[in-house]
Amino acid sequence: MKTEQFYIVRADRAGVFFGQIKEKKDKSVVMTDVRKIHYWGGAAAVEQISQSGVSDESRLTITIPEMEIDSWIQIIPCTKEAADNLKNQKEWKK
């Protein structure tokens, strides 16, 4: 996988994640600089998120340096526009 490429990963029962992929295994991926997209607006589906990002009312968690995500369903490369949008979203936390 490209080192500078960002991805949207949709996982079975775990949600939707944004970050870089360090390693892809059979049914899991190790992601770095990863955020969970808890809620989004401004996009109809994850495919649109990967192309243009989300609107400001969306909720993306804090950035985690590295995590393994099991049971991925989709892995979609992000455009530079989408990656910049998602990296710059305010952290949603309590």
C-alpha cells in the first residue's frame, strides 16, 4: 500500500475508519493515524466520503497512532481533497 495514501475502511460491526494502512492481512488491517467516523453529514455513503470528505457537523474521534481493525468489508482509497477534509475535522470527544 502507498505510504502517503489515506483510506476509508468499513468494518463489520465496528464502524467506519479513516487513516493510513500499514499492513493488510487476510481479514484485518493495521491502520496508523486512524480516526473512527462516528457520524457523518454531507455524504450519502462511505464511497462519497472517500471522494470529498464530510461536512462540519460530522463526528470523528481523536487520532489513534495505530490500531488493528478486524473483519473489514470495504477498503476505499481517499482523494487528496477527502483526506485533507477528514484530517482537518474537529476531534469529537467528551
